[in-house]
Amino acid sequence: MAFEAAKTLNPNLTDIDALLEVTRKLGSEAAEKAAAKAEPPPSAPVAAVAPVREERPVVRSAPSRRASRSEPTRRARTETPAPEAGLILVTAEPAGLGVYVDGQPRDITPRRVEVPPGRHQVELRKGAQVLAQHSVNVSAGGVAVVAESPKIDTPETEPVARAVTADPSTLKDDGSLDLVALLDREEPGTTPEPRRETVTTPTTDRWTPTPAGSRPRLVAYVPGKSASSVQSALRSSLPGIQVDVVARAADLKPGTPADAILAPPSAASQAGLTTRLSAQGGGGRYVLASFNPIPSKDALPALTVAVVGELDRKAMPERVRSILGTANPPRLRRVTKPEDLLSSLQLGLAQAFLVRAEDFPALKQRTRQTLNEQTYSGGGGVGLVVAYVDGGRGETVGSALRSMTGQGASELGVQAWAAR
């Protein structure tokens, strides 16, 4: 376009080089004009402006319902501290009464109960019986004390039989007889005094002899020994006698006919039979053992003594009392086998244990602790006795036992029999 303009402005120029020169000049002039138009007029200097960051729209979601609830709670916890708790100290005589605060159980006395400040209702109970009520006001960080010695209504207890012995002289025509029961009546703060009362047993509890033509029968109960071992030994030593050994005192009761009973004295009396023979020798020796020194005779009833449950619960206290020779029996903890006696001592469930002398060495070997011991023998009819069934062949059984030697005598630990 610049060449066409040069040719139009100078139609007389025919030389190509001259036209090109004119074209060049026209192009330079046009460039200068264009630059002059584009250049802005001079002005005062302008401070540099920082680049503007492009702002993007931010979409805010609506606050969740959980946030709207938790935020005020968190702010309240931060701004308002919880009041300091107080204490209620509850003591009572006797101890062990139930503690209730505002109707809720809070263990037994003595007890320290932490509660919020304010007024609280405190109750002392024994079972369902409310013994005392108090309304206490507890300040923040304060202590309220409730001390009571409530009167406890103790219902009169029924007498409990400790031993029962038969009175053969009261045998009646209808087959009934009187039993003399030694009773304890437990009363708080007093020593139970035994007293005697008489009751009647029906005829169905009487032992009956074996029929003529059969072998005389001996029923035996030897506590602390294996029933099968005793039975085997007696059968081998008494060939003309039918011997049956029971494992528990409760099994020593009328059932099949028998002519004689071999048992501890209390068990024979409980069976309602009269003792005719008593054993002499090792069978009547017992050992009282403890990790502590053995107390005096008068202090023995205050102990808890572990024993093998040879007899039922009614007869066992009298049996132990007769062995120890005390006025009253100690508290008893019954176990099923001699091995449990040592465990009762080690766990603090008893302060001493009473065991047959022949079983004591094995127990002594089972512990490294020192056992203090005291031996009792022969007191109060301790050992084994033989009782005859009325109308039976008890004399025949007794004669066989008196002449018994060998395995049977060794198993029982009997050296001789004495008539009673």
C-alpha cells in the first residue's frame, strides 16, 4: 500500500529506485505519526499499585444442629465452673447398717458419701427396717456428720438344739420314746445357757433287729476315714458279721434291720440307741492346731474352729465341746475333707482347726508355716462306741469286735474295748 501511495504522489517518477525511496520515507512518516498518537501526554509520576487478588465467592453452609446445641454448652462450661462437692460422714453403733442418701443406697456404715451442696436426707437401715433419719445441709467443700446408735428390735429367737440324747426309760407301748434336747437360746449380749426340754419321736424312727437265720449285721460310721477302706478292713476281720459302712452321719438312720451300730458317741445317741462298748486307744485322739499360740481352755469358745463335718449341724457343736472339755462350744466352720482345714486357716476363715491325730501329720507337711498344736484324748467320751439294737444279736457283734485283731483293729486305731 505504501508503494501505491508513492506512485500516486509522484506520477512523473519512472525510475523504480526512486519510487522505492519515496515509499520508504512514506512508511517512516506513517510509523512516527502512529507512535505519536499512542504515546500519552506527560503527567505526574504514579505510585505502583499492588496487583489485586481475584476474590472468589465463598459459599458458607448453614451451621449444623449439633454445633448449635454444643456451642452454648461448651461456652457455659467454660464460663461457669461447677460448685465444689461436700461430704457426709456417717457412723453408727453397731457398724454395718445400710446407708441411704436421698433414697439411694450408698454402702454400709461407716461410710463417707460425696454429695453436691444443698440439703440431703440420710437414712440408716437394717434390711427393710428404717432405724434413723436425718436431714443435713451440706455447703460447698463442707462436711456434715451423722453419728447414731439406733436401737435395733431383735425378735426373740427360737431355741436351737445342740445335742439330742435318747431316754430309754421312757419307751412306751406304742413304740415312742422321749428325746432329751440340749437347747441354746441366742440373746444379744448374753452367753447362751443350755436347758433341757423333752420331745417325742415316732415309732417309725426305731431300729429293728435282723431276722433269725441271717448273719448279725453291724452298721458303722467312722468319720475322717474312707468308708470303703473301713468296710474292707472290718469285713476281713469279722468274717461271721455282715458289715456295712456309711460315709455320712446322715446315712446312719433306720432303714434295713441291724443288730449293732459302730459310731462316734454323739451319732450313736442321735440314733436313739444305748451305748454298750467304748473304744480305747488311738481312735480317740484329736489335735487342735493354729498358726497362733493355742489359747487357754476358757478362751477356746471365742475362736472360730474349722472341723470336718462328721455329724449334722445340731450334734457337731456338742461333739467339739466334749473333745475340748469347754463349757460352751466354739464357733464352727464345717468342711468336707481334712485337706480343707489348712485352707481355712491360711485364708483367715478360722483361727484354728480340729482334726483326728492320725490325719494331722499329713496336714503339717503341706505348709511351711509353723503350726502350734495341742492334743486331746479320751475326754467326754471321745472316740468310737458300739450301741446295740434292742431285741437283736448285739452281744454277738460286740463279742466279735472285742476279739478283733489285724487289719480291722489297725484301721480303727482301737487297742481295746471297754464295757459301759
